[in-house]
Amino acid sequence: MEDLRKADARYPIGKFDRSKAPVSAEERKRLIDSIAELPERLHSAVAGLNGKQLDTPYREGGWMVRQVVHHLADSHMNAYARFKLGLTEDTPPVQTFDEAAWAELADSRVTPIDVSLALVDSLHARWVVLLRSVKPDDWERKVNHPDAGPMSLNLMLSLYAWHGAHHVAQINTLRARNQW
């Protein structure tokens, strides 16, 4: 608990490292398991929080906990679609989205978090089935991200496992800091 109170509020588990793409089947399994476990970790992170707590930014100038939960649903829906495109097309371009603008829309600011928690539950159930079905050679298939350039499915797996853990840690760090 003490480590969470001292963690960098913006990057409590550190920034994503693009060099950490998995290179073995064991590493991929561990990352897929992390994606599979995200819904449960997210539910635990927000369990028992009241409306005022959900509307508290995880750091000064940051999103409210509510927005973080909705952002995870938004981002991981995009990730799921990117994986499907990468598996069915040759280096397809993928669409970006303005995360900050999406977080300011009404559905991210006022919708009860149960809506996105249910979405994350269902989305991850399907996504994990897809990830566990990827053939070894297909992990090197790529999508073309307008900002990041070509990205392998391997790299995206690492990115989205980190992404879920990153946002859950932001919520848990806030809870530890405020002793919720």
C-alpha cells in the first residue's frame, strides 16, 4: 500500500516500453492472461466507490475515475477491432481517436460505470478467445498506425496488457493516496 501512495500518479507502473514486445509463447500467454484478468482487476479497483469518489481525478489535471473506466472500454474496443483488422488484412491502416476529446463527451462524464464495466467484461471475453486463437506466425502481422507507424500484433499485445494495468494502477494509486 505504501508503494502505491508514493507511485507517480500519471505512470504508476512506468511508461510503456516499445522494446518489450513478447518474443516467446510463454510471454504471450502471460500477456493474454493479463488481458483476460483485466475485467476482474478493474471491478476490484472501483468496488465500493461512491459517486463523489468516481468523480475524483486520479491526479491533478487528470481524468476522473469514471472517465478512466469509460476510456478503458473505448480504447479496448478500438484495440479489438485493430487486432481483427491485423489478422484479416495485409498491414491495414487503423484509425486513431482523440482520447481526451472522447473522455469529455457526456457518455464518459456521466454514464454509470456499470455500463462500461459490463462492456469490458463482454469485450474481453471475446478478445481473449481471439488472442488465444492466433497462430504463432500471425503475431508478426502488422497494422499501420498513423502516429506510431507499423505495429505488429505482438507489440500491440504488450501495449494493451500494459494499458489495462496502467489505468487500474492509476485508480488503485488514488485509492491508496486517499485511503479509500
